[in-house]
Amino acid sequence: MVKIIVKYMLWIRDKTGVDREEFILEDGSILKDLLEKLMEKYSGLAKYLENPMDTENPLIILVNSRRVGFEYVFKDGDEVLLMPPVSGG
């Protein structure tokens, strides 16, 4: 089993109602597995989590401050950050 922390930023936090939460996943779990769990738990995020690597998607997913692919295998203590792109002027 691996324990990870998921942090939600800005409007994503508004959709989940929490700014962070802990998940216990099976050994060998990948990012795609976590995204499926999040879609089940937070239906308001499902349309953003279905294809988060799409360049048109307003969602950035980082694991330990780095972009990773769907097949990233979680390690105990990993930190996942879900945030919208930041823009300014």
C-alpha cells in the first residue's frame, strides 16, 4: 500500500470542498488509477480528469512538482497537485 497526498488549488478546491486529502492506494497504482477514483468521488471534476493531458484542458497535474504521464507508478509519500493554469497580465 502507498499513501499519497492530493492537493487542490483555486476553483478545483471549490469543486472538491477540501484543499487536500490523503489516499491509500494499492502497490503498483498509477496516475490513471487515481484519476478514476477522483472522477468517481467528484463528478464535477470528471470532465477535466477524463483527458487531462489534452492541451485544451484547463487542468495541470503535477506529482512531486513535476509533470508525469498516466502510467506514473506512485511511491509512498508522493504529493499530487491539481491546479488550473495560471495566467496574468
